[in-house]
Amino acid sequence: MSPLLTTRGLSKQYGGLRAVDGVDFSVQRGEVRAVIGPNGAGKTTFVSLICGRILPSAGTIQFDGRDITTLPAHRRVRLGIAYTFQITSVFANLSVFDNVALPVQRTLSDGRSRAHLHEAAMEALSHVGLTDRADMRAGALSYGHQRLLEVAMGLALKPRLLILDEPTQGLSDGEIENFIGLVKDISRSATVLLIEHNMPVVMALADRITVLEGGRILAEGTPEEIRSDSRVQHAYLGTPA
């Protein structure tokens, strides 16, 4: 089976800095893939290229066999790519329900009723355990619940590829444990690309791990292979390679 997502020679240059440098990368359908690396490794720039928030300096991106390299972000959303930000991006003054209803509207045809919109929004909130907070103002949620709301906003788009950028940042241990269960549930119906610093989370969730350093792929493999890779140990821990 062909990969769902493929990049070839993907690069992003800012002046003399190559934030992403010639990355060849592929994700299989139904996979949970983690992308890890030290601060400044190029992880967020890389996924921003995939979702269309920025355009590459060189290289190509294919999604389900289609070249999307120059496709704008909103067109990629329609193809099934959803991205949650490293910093929460909820609409603080709208209700929790309305935050999710906005992306739901993108997935419903013109003939679908408000009842369909309500059902789809509540389904997304139910997935992350926020149905009892649907009428709350989003800005009144705890940080952890705002992160969950953002995931619900992504799920409301019915994604084929869900990109989660540092989703456990700022979460308590209990919230992280619940989040691991949530991603396992999501992975039954969508491919997940996870950018994460929390290594226990990565090891619990990832089928395969890609390690970036200096904008390039340092290593790829299963969690077991990455854990024992001396190059990865050196990049993270400063131990001799």
C-alpha cells in the first residue's frame, strides 16, 4: 500500500538558515508517527510545511498520491489534513461548542441542517470528554481542557491525517495519561503525526519515530530501535556517539 504522506527533498530556508534541509519522509496509512528532536531541530517548521502554513523553498509533498506542495492550507484541510498548534489557538470568547461548530461547518454540505451540525460538534466534544462543558466560554477552561478542545476542533474536520504539535505541553500527569488513551482511540480512524518532547508519551504511542536534528533526519525506526540508537542518545543526552 502506498504511503498516505510523502515528502522528497523538502527544505525551508530563512536567509542563511536551513530550518528544514532536504527531508525525505513518508507516513503509512493508519500509523502513529512521532517526530522528535532537540529544540531548534526543525520539527514545527516541518509540520507547518506539511499543513500548508508555510511553503517550502525546495522539494515536494504528496498526500494520498496527490502533489500538494503549493496547495494553500484551507485546500489541504478539505483533503483531510488537520493541524493542532503548539500553543492553544481556541477562540477564547466563544463557547466550547461554537469553537467546534466552526470547523464542522467546513465538512458539511450546504444541504445539511443545523441538527447535523449540532450532532457532529457534540460527537467531537464527546470524543475528548468535553460535552459537559459545551456551553462554557472557551477562555474559562483550564489549560489542559483548552488543549483537548483544540484536538476536538481538529477531529471535527474528520481528518485523514491529524497533526498534533506538542499536545501534552502544560498537561498534568493525569491529563497526559488520558491523552494517551485518546490518541490510541483516534488512531483507529485516522493517521496521526505527533510532535512531542515527552518521551514516555512518544514510546507509548508511536509505531515509528523520526528524529530530526538541524533540520535533517538523524534516525528513524521503532521505539525500541530509537531508544538504543547511539546517535539519538548523543543528540539528546550529550553522551558520546
